Amino acid sequence: MPRISMICFLFIGFLLVSCGQTPNITGNFKAYQKLTFSWEGPELTEDKSTFLNYRMEMSFTDPDGQQILVPGYFAADGNAGETGAETGKIWRAHLLPLKAGEWEYEVRFLEGENIAIATDNSTASSLAFDKQKGSFTVLPEDRSESGFLGKGKLQYIGEHFLQFSNGDYFFKMGANAPEVLLQYKGFDGTDTDRDYKDHVSDWKEGDLLWQGDKGKGIVGVINYLKEQGINSHYFLLMNAYGDGKAAFPWKGKDDYYLYDVSKLDQWQYLFDYMMQEGLMTQFVLSEQENQSYFEHNEGGDFANSRKVFYRELAARFGYLNAVTWNIGEENGWEKDPTYGKSISSDQRKQFAAYLSDLLPYNELIVVHNGPSTTDAIFEDLLGDSSYTGISFQGNYQNVEHGYGRILHWRNESEAAGHPWVVTYDEPYTSPEFPEVATWRKNSLWASLMAGAAGMEVYIGKGEDLRIQDYRKYTDYWEIMKHAKSFFTESGIPYQQLEPQTSQDANSWVLSANEEVYVVYLREVGEGELNLPAGVFEIQWFDPRTGNWSQNEALKEVSGEGMTALGKAPSDPDLDWVVLLKKKK
């Protein structure tokens, strides 16, 4: 347990505090990396009153004077992920500092009825370490750090792509299944046989473990995905009364005020490891079957238990470098009038606004539509400041979903003055595995050519709940890796590419500043393009193999009007990508 002491104006490492209790600060005090502040309060346990009637938050002031408010949480003995403790005195907050220099903090710790979700603190009582102040120094970032730790915070910047603090943009290639990733037997309080045994061999000496040798299977999954070039995973944080039924942050599926501190610590271990390895977490906060779980149990349009749920998640995981916060999977699709009662547009807006206020930075907050035949829920969200993107579901075979609807929402959001980060997260398939060529054309490349910020692969027919061996996705990983390399390793400004109207029915076109053109030839490796004046170099990219080549007979073209692009170097009856760069 962290040792807390009482001192006056004493330097401790990078910390200077005034009289009173001082926090135990852990971390390496570098920008872009997590700092943890632990305080000692009264002895408490995993009880409803602990999570509802106590409130901790820390206000940080960065070197430029900007204030950041971070909610805190009950951490039992401060090491519950290892000890399994349910009681203790430790309260904790995390900061992801994005600037080097002198930082200041002030902590609030209050007790009162429903104070955790109150908008007015005037009736609450101050206790323990309340109002303690201090300062600490953050060193410059180390950009050689692995994963996202050298990049900073991935944030929404009012564009169609997210950007890290270091200026890098993010191009997502992710796994949508299994959505039950957290139903892992190595997590405390999780009733499952899921062990990811096929990936134990992907765990390496020195990798993350807890409670002895727990974690090898699920950590092996992360290692394997990284090797495949995958940089995101979609999964549910709450599927009580949903499809999987065993992943939730509480002691039991009906204990929605009793948070399991040791389980949540172990989740945090995994999420920290994902940041280190460069995998974004997509936190899905509900699913179609339980979208009204909290309100059905407590009544009203926005239950207190949902507010506590959002606060606990924001406090424990809001510091992570790269997160998508997904309000709900297949939201608004009603099959059951109880837990599955349809959420309204007003509720969607309330939920996202409340969550956004809890998070210290400009996060990607989305919602997922369902079934795959309708995306009407997005219409009322256009222009809403809390939603910074959408998580789109369509049918993998339907090119109108893959291209047409992705392009529609990209354009509509821009017209509304609040451009969305649009990703094709669920190209739904009824057979277990979508037919690869159709999926490549009508889902993957269709969405990317419509300006999507990335996509995820989905496996259907219940495999999204059963699958444990990610090697079954090999064909899809390979093709996604090729697409990712095309956009991120070919020296093109992919974040600036805009979909263009093509006069060739065989092609989709992206362009940037009339200097870079990407043409996807859908069916035949031959086409033409309306080019501005200038000379353009031509390269051909095979989306099936990831190989580059040139047509030796036509290595460059002179533009100004409709211009023939020549023929593919091989396999002229298949799909190809053409990259044109204007010669300086």
C-alpha cells in the first residue's frame, strides 16, 4: 500500500507540496505517460455508499495555465489487482500530462448523499485530504517510447481523422470481434472458461502478468494483433443481460452500484499494456439487449446508476492515450421493452454530453447503429458537439453501405459544421466469415475511398462471441495490413484526402490539393481520371498482396482533362489501386 505522510514544504523527487497530506505519485514524470496520484482516506469497502456518497477529483494546472479536471476513484488497498482487496483507504486519480514543465494540483474529497453525481457540492462535507495543493515537474516526452507512449493523447481536432499530441494522425485498422474480449478467466469475478489458450505462445518473457501467472492468453492476443498491424480492438465493458453476459465492472450482473475494484485494476493493467503496444481501446458501454438497463432498474431517462457508471469508467480509464468511447452497440434497435428498450435521440445526446464533461481531453465519442439495414439514429446527432464520430454498421456485401453511407455521413457532418470521424466498425456478415474478395472491395476499400478514418473486421453467426483464436482472421489481417501500409507508408497526406466525384463508373477517387490522387479500380485494372495541368507519376498497388509496381509503358502522364491511366501490370481483370503524385 502506498505510504502517505504529513510534511511541510519538502521536496520529494519532482514534487513540492504545502502542509497537509501529500499524495504518493507513481510514474516516470514524462509527458505523454500516465501519472498516478494516491491519497489516504477513511476505511471503506465495495459498497453502494462508497461509489455514490463520496467524491474525489483533482484539478491540474499545466505550465501554460490551462486547467484540467480529473475524477478520482476508490482503489481499496491500492493494489487490489494483485491482492483481490475489497476494502481499504486509498483513493486515486490518473493524469496524462501532455506538456513538460511545472504543474500544480488541488484535490477535492467530499462526502454527502449522492455527491458522486451531484452538480452542487454545497451540502457535502470535507474530509481527509480535501483541498490539499501541491506542484510537480514533468519532463519532456520521449518520442522513442513504444506504442502510443511516445505520441501523447489521441484527440478529436475538428477534422475527419484523429491526431496525437505529437502531430501524428491515426489510421485505424481494428478487430470488432470477439466483442467479449473481457470475458477472460484471468480477471477476478468473471464467470467464464475463456482463456485464449491459442495465444499463450504469443506471450513473451517479461510481458504483463498479474497474480502470479495470470494474463498470458489475453496478453498474447494483444501481442499477436500488434504483429498483424492491427491497432484497435472493439469490446464491451458491460454486457449484463446482453449477448455475452459475463463482462461488467461490478461484483455481479445485478450489482450495478458495487464496483469490483480488483477486476477493474486488472482491466487497467491490460489497457495500459495496449497503449504500450499501440492498440486503441474501443469501449462499448452497452449493447442492443441492455441499452436501457440502468433506466429500467431505476426509472427516468438518465438513471443515477448510469451516471456513476460513466464516472467510474472516466476516472479509471480516461487517461489512456487512445480511446473510442462508444455509447452503445446497435443503439435504438428495440427487440425487448425492458432492458432493451430503445434509447431516444435526447437520451443519446444527454449520455454523450455527460460522459464528455467527465473526460479531460477532446475524446472520440461515438454511437453504433443497428440493425445493418438502418442508420437513421445518426440524423438527429448531426452538429451535436458531444459526438465526434460514428461507429457504422452495414452489410459487408452492400457497396452502398461501404461507400455510399460512409460518404453520406462524412459529408453531412461537415455540412453541419462538426465533421465526424467516420469508421466502418461492423461490416455485418451472416455466414461466419465474409467472402474475402467481396469484403475487400465492398467493405474495406469502399469505406476507405469514401473517406473513412478506418475500419474493423467483424465475424458473424455467433463467432463474435465464441472465437478465441485470432489466427482464424489471418486472411483479413493481411489485407487490412496492406491497406494500412498504402495510406500510412507511401508518403501521402492521407488525412487531407477528399473523396471526388468520378466520371468513371469503375473507379472511386480521393485527392489532396490537386497534387495527390488515389484511384481504386473496382473491377478492371484500367481507367481514366480527370486531372489538372501537370505531370503525374503513376504507381500501381495490388490490394491483395500489398506489392507495388509500374506499367513500364506508362510511368507518368500529362494531365489537363480526362487522362488514361494505362493498364495494370498484371491481373487486369482484378481490382487495383493507382497512386498519382504530381512532379515538382
